[in-house]
Amino acid sequence: MTVSLFQIKSTKRIFSFLAPLILLICVLFPLSLQAQENENLKQKLAKLPHPWQEKLHRLTLKEYTETLKYWEETHPDWVQVDRIGVTAEGIPLSMLKITDPNTKDHQKQVCLMTALHGGPERSGTTTVMHYIEWLLSNDPAAQETRKKQLLLIIPIINPYAYFETDRFGNSQKIDPYTGGGTNNWDLKTFQFKHPEKSPEVMAILSVIDEFKPEVHVDVHGTGLQEYSPDQLGSRERYRGQTMFEVTGSAYSNFTLRPWDWRITEAINQAGRKAGYGYDRFEADAQRLLWGNQLTAMSKKLWLGRPMFYTAHYGYARYHTLIMAFEVGWEGSGLARLKGLMNIGNSKWDSSFFPGYPVNRMQSFIGHYVSAWGNTPQTRRKSRVELWQIQPHFSQAVLYPQTAGRDTYIIATSSKSAELLSPDIQQFLDNMKPIPEINHSALQAIVKDGPEIKIAVSKGASTKEKETPIAQGIAFQLRIPYRNPNLADIRLNGHLLKKSETDGYVFWYGDGFTHVQVNVPPEKSKTNDLYIITCLYHPKEKRAYGWKPPQTVLDRIKQK
């Protein structure tokens, strides 16, 4: 086909005319699409909730104090508001005591509830306020909690921060949550060094010292600390703010948690049932915890570090179960607090009596020194006494451990600890001069077994004068069978009877038959050596060992 010069020139003129138009279309068409997309986005945004545009009520000091007064007036039998201190500015520090007086106090456990970061972290305090409303309701679980527990509740421990600054510290820059750092603590005596700078910390410590609670739950939450003072404005920026919620610990401090992860999971389960999810720190991050010898790999470890915070005081002094909550939604915090109360109202698998699992004072290869008593009050007294002196206890078991028998030996004084020996015969010889021990029964039991030695764990030496155990003591053994026949249980060679106070009890839980030997105060005052023997029939046979396949055995015979 022949193309003329005229046609070529015509085509060039047409293209030169259309090119700018095509270019304009190429530019405008994407802009039009982008404009449409932007418009679609605006419509989507308009349909979404905007909680940060809603007005959030900000609790005032007057409203707070009047509310506490109102609760005390409307529930005079259940609620008592105590002044536990006063800030440097003269603001009273209040604590609510809530319980049912129809149940005797000695039958109740003690739960301390605080919001130590309740300055800027406002949802911690408001969650506690919601909890108080629930606790004062006719909900059957609330009624049960009032009957079984004494609740000590401090919604605002730092009113200067909560009502004035929305910063962590008080007017002296001391944060009640940490006590201002370890420099402010004597970590040998656990004394706070600067009481004049933080009456808030001293108020918390005074409550812990007076009531020695079984549990201390500290409720934190979303807060205003992320905003600089010039960004706070009317301090209503908090509305709509949330966070990944956590239970039991703090991101910064992995020791601020229950000693049993099952406690945390039970609390989380209550929250999940209400529709909330929780971050599990190092577990969800799939990282190991930090330690001194792991510093070189610190970037591969969980970011938290072990530090001493104010809540550790209760654990250090009284073996109080401690935990922290981070609350993004008050409904979640309330659900978890109810879950915690349920633990205190129920029976833990490893415990004979209902209540918080706080009574194991010493441990050695699955054996435990425990608090004594068949009421919360007697166990509390025993727990407090034993917790202070238990580092000096020496323990031993016959070893290797053997099915059908268990022996647990505890020396609570330096004198009795000297009688423990890894050599079985030497140990038996050391027992002969002690008139309180049935030596013939003890020797018969020990000699009947195949164990070859005694595993001994010596306690710390003490320069202090040793005093008798005045509040009783108990010991726990775990039998690894569901329904054994407990044929013979003895203390120092003397046969024991079933008793919650002077003898033994047993129960099944968590895969073990637990045996607890109870020694009342009148006997613990005169004893410092406890030899517990337990003979049992498993009533089931478990296989031991392994054989090669029969074909292999036949081949060996043929060679």
C-alpha cells in the first residue's frame, strides 16, 4: 500500500492536535479516580464511630469524696471509709472497707485493691469505682465475695496527680507505684527511706502491715501521661483512648505477677468470656525472660526487667499474692476483677481449704512447708510467721524417690539441721538420742525401702535468736496417683489420724493425691524436727523400662 506525502502530513497535524488532549486526559483521569477514592474514604470515615469526639466525664475531688460518703451512708453495714493518710497538700487519703458483718472476720480472707497509677492512668481508678458499685449490688457473686472476703479498696492513692497534674508523681515527684525507684528503698529491711516525701507510699505500707492481705491487685489503665502538659487542654483527651490489655504483670517489670500462671489464665478466662482478649507478655512475643548472665543477648529477650516496686512490699513481708492489671475497657477490668474474686471464693486444686493459693512457704522437690490452720485468720497468722523464718529451714527427702513411699524431713532450727545427713545410716543414728521420735518405727520404714541416700537442702544460717514456731505449721506431700490406699502416715514415727488441725488430710487435684500433715501451735512450740513418712498402695501398676522389638532379640540369639 502506497502512502502519500499528504497523508503523512495530515496524520502529523492530527496527532499534534490530539497529543495535548490525550496528555490532559491521562493526567485528569487518575486525578478523577483519586478524587473519587478520597470521597469514598470521607464517606467511610463519616460512618465510623468517633469516641474521641464524645465528652468524657472527668471526676472531681468533690464528686469523689461525696461518692465515698454516699456509699457509706447507703450501705452502713457493709461499707466503712477510713482515712489512711493525708497528702502534703492536705488532701485525705481514703480507703473503703467492704464486707458482710454477718460472717465472722476470722473466716474471711483479705484482698487489697489499689490503683497506684491512678493519676494519669484514669481507667484504673474508674474500673475500681465500677467494681465497688458491683460489690455493693445484689449479684449473687458479689454477695458471696462480701461474705468470704474483706475488701480493702483504695481507688485514688495520689489525688494530687489524679485531680491536678495527670502526671505519675506526687508534688515531691514520687510515684506511689514504684516508690520513686530502688534508691528510695532499703532492700534489706524493705523500709521506705523518705516517708516525708511520700505519705501516699506510707499509707499503702501501713495498710499492708495492718491487714497482711492474701492478695494485692493493682489496677492500671490508659492514661494521659503520653500527652505533654501543653497538650492536655481540658484533660478530656483521654476519651476514646485504649490499649492492649494485660493481666498479672507489667511490661516493664516481669516480677510483678502471680507466681502461678494458672491464676493469670483463670482471670483472663473471665475476661475472654465477656468478649475481651489479653496480651501475655513474653509468651505472645515468644521470648525468654532476661537474667544477669543473659545480658549479651538482651535484644533477643523480653523487654521487662526484675525491679522492686511498692507492691512487692506485701510479698516480701507477708507472702502476699501480687498482680497488676492494665485496663483498656472498664468492662474488661470489671470482668477480670470478678474472676479474681472467684478464685478467692473457690477451692484451688492444690489447696485443701477454699481461698487464694498463698500458703506454701518452702519447697523441695515437690514437697512443701505450708501455713497451718482451718480458718483464713489462723492460716494468715501462720503464713506471716513462717514466711519470715522459712529461709532458715533445712529440708530433706529419701532419694531416689520411690513409688509406694514418701519421706519428707524438715529441720526448723540450726540445732536440728545438724542432725540431717545424706548418709541414711548416719541419719538414723542421729535420731536415736531424741526421745520424741519412735526410732524403731522410723528405722523399719527407712530400711524397708530401696533408697540409697538422703537428699538434703540446708537453710540459710542465722545470727538471730531462734524462737519456737508459735502459730502452727503444716507440710504437703504429693502422691502421683489418683486413688492410692494411704496405708500408714506418721510424724516422727508416730501414727497420725485424719484431722484438719492435728493430723493429716488428703485430696485429689491437678494429677496428684495431696497429703497435708497439720501440726497445731501447742506442738510446733516444742518441736524443731519433723520427719513425715507416708506408705501407700498405688492400686495401679505402671510399667517401667523398655525392650527392643522381638525381631531384634531373635537376631541377637541367632548370632
